[in-house]
Amino acid sequence: MTPDWKYCITLYRADWPDIEQWCVVNLGNFDDTWYKLGIDIAQQVVDGRVKTIWYFKQDHHAVLFALKWS
């Protein structure tokens, strides 16, 4: 990621569409204040976990996200 996306959180949860909706409502638009990499299909095939990686430009957005979803 570019230097603008300083804060990264990795989740192993299948409810990522709910998380995306929460981000839009609480943090703003995708690719403006937050960004999500797509699901790692290989990880899901190997061990059944759904892995998503979330990036944030501002520390307080990353903290709110972690408090809610981690």
C-alpha cells in the first residue's frame, strides 16, 4: 500500500460485508478513509478461514475499527 495507508488490521471473519457497511456509515467512503484488500481465497481453501486486510489513513479510524471488530 502507499504511505497514506499507515494503519493495517487483519481479520479472520466471514462477515466482511457487514464490516464494510459499518465502515461506510462510521468512517466514510471506501478508498477515501479506509480500504480493504479482497478475500484471500487460498487461505480459505487451506484452513477454512476468511482473511481480509483493512487499511486506514488515520489512527483513530483504525482504533475504532479494532475496538468494534477485533
